[in-house]
Amino acid sequence: MKAIFRITWRAAIVAAMLASGMATAAYPDKPVRIVVPYPPGGASDTTARVLSEKLKEVTGGTFVVENRPGANGNIAAEMVAKSPADGYTLLMANVGPNAISQAIYPHLNYDVNKSFAPIGQTTTVPIVLVAGPKVKATDIKGLVAEVKANPGKYTFASAGNGSSNHLVGEMFKSGLKLDMMHVPYKGDGPAMTDVMAGQVSMMFTTAVAARPYITGGKLRLIAVASKKRVPAFPSAPTISETVLQGFDASSWGGLVAPAGTSPEVVRQLNAALVKVLAMPDVKDKLATLGAEVVVSKPEEFAGYIRSETDKWGAVAKAANVVAE
């Protein structure tokens, strides 16, 4: 009887530990995947690689980056949404698959606000307007005047129909009543290549993606789409301060896990993320790329995602943007 009592008592202790989250204290005890919804080299990929290296230092675990590009980031998002909710598969969330997609894909196989457990925002990535040799203007006021004087003759490129830079372009176009044609590509790279070659007039893209081409003199920086000026380009004015007050468009990044992930695991990951984002070398690395570090609690990030979903949903509806 005493042996049975001891076994029962031990089982009760284990059950209590599980209920309180103490059993997750060993997390992570196997490699954690950070899935990036884009090819290597972009803002999301660069941020994920910086984070994975530092999260390893903070937690003692192993974090590996896995690129799963396609369908404006939806392939990666769906894969993570349907992964086991054990904290070992995370998504490098982004404004595209985690906000815009909800509005433009009628048959999306996940819900941006219900399929994930937000861990924390990591960055805000300013979006800039760049132009190629087809545009004569050197500043935003001149560009707007040039386009208005030549209706239908100017074009703007994007990484694809329904991508974040497509919707920013539509917001810019409608806000200033510009007659421009959208030219979609399969990614930022091909789009920027054609802007540089003069095949397309201009495009909105992240400061991270555009920076080497701007500093190399291959793209002309016209203006910043976010409300605040970009530290990497302090002399570049914002659209809001020059031609369209209130205009504000930024990309962003953050970590999310599948919905149903243990609150204790989410808490541990958020605490580790906060430590990483406070590191001076992490801030400096991301700042040199044009990204600004953002620290948030899981519930704050969840609220931000909801607000971004509403914002871009309204833009997509106004421009009648639907992706198949």
C-alpha cells in the first residue's frame, strides 16, 4: 500500500508541475526552427539570422533559420500555423503574410489573428520610394508634379500582386490621385533590377533591401514612406511632411508560434527576445540595415497585428486588390 501511495503522490507532483508550467523549464532541449517566409538576403531573413545567433547565447539552445519562400509568404505562415504547438517551430512574422494576406486572399488556409501565438515584435522596417533613370525628378514634390503632368506614362513596380509594396503604391497613388500603372514581379530583386534599368519608373521597397543600391548610386532615393525620417538616410524627407500629410507605411517583423503554444513557453521566448533586442551590437547591426528595434509584450504584439490587419484590409478594399 505504501509503495502505491508513493507512486500516486509522485504522479500528482508531476501533474502539478505540468499544470504550473514548471515542466517547460528545460525548454528548449532540441533545435528550434525560425521559418522565414522569404528568400535569403531580405529584411526578414537578416533579422532572423541575427536573432537566432543571439537567442542561442541567451537560452543555451539551438535556433536554426529555415527559408520557405512563396505566395507572398503564405506558404511559410501556413506551415507554421499547422505545426505542433510545442515552441519548436516559429515564424519570422511580417506585414505581408501576417496582416495583408488576410484581406486579399479569399481562400487563405490560416487566420492571422487566430492561428498564431504572438511572442513579440522585433523591428520596424521603414519603406522608401526609389526611382530609376526614367524619372527626371530628384525629390518627392518634383516626382508628383512629373507624374501628374504625364498621366498614364509612369509605372510602379512591386514584389507581386497584393504584396506590401504593391499596397503602399496603391495608397500613394489614390492619396495623391495619380494615374500610374502597377507592374508586379516575383520578388523585390527582379522589380528593383527593372527599376534600375529604366523598364519601370519607381517602386516602394524596404530601406534594408534598397540601401546598397541607393548608396551605390543605382537607385535614387525620393522619399520615406513612414512618418519618421530614417536614421540611415537623415536628409530624405517623408511623404507625410511634404506631399501627403498622415501618410505612414512601414514593414515590420516579429516572432510568432502556432496557436495553442504553452503560455510559459511564449513567456520564456519573449523574455529571451527582450534580452537579445537590448544588446547594443544587435541594435547596431539592425540599424545599419535601416531597421529600428521594437520591444513588446506578446499581448501588445497581438494588438498591433490586429491594427495592421484592419489598416491594410481597408487599403486593399479601396484599391480592389484580390490575390489568387
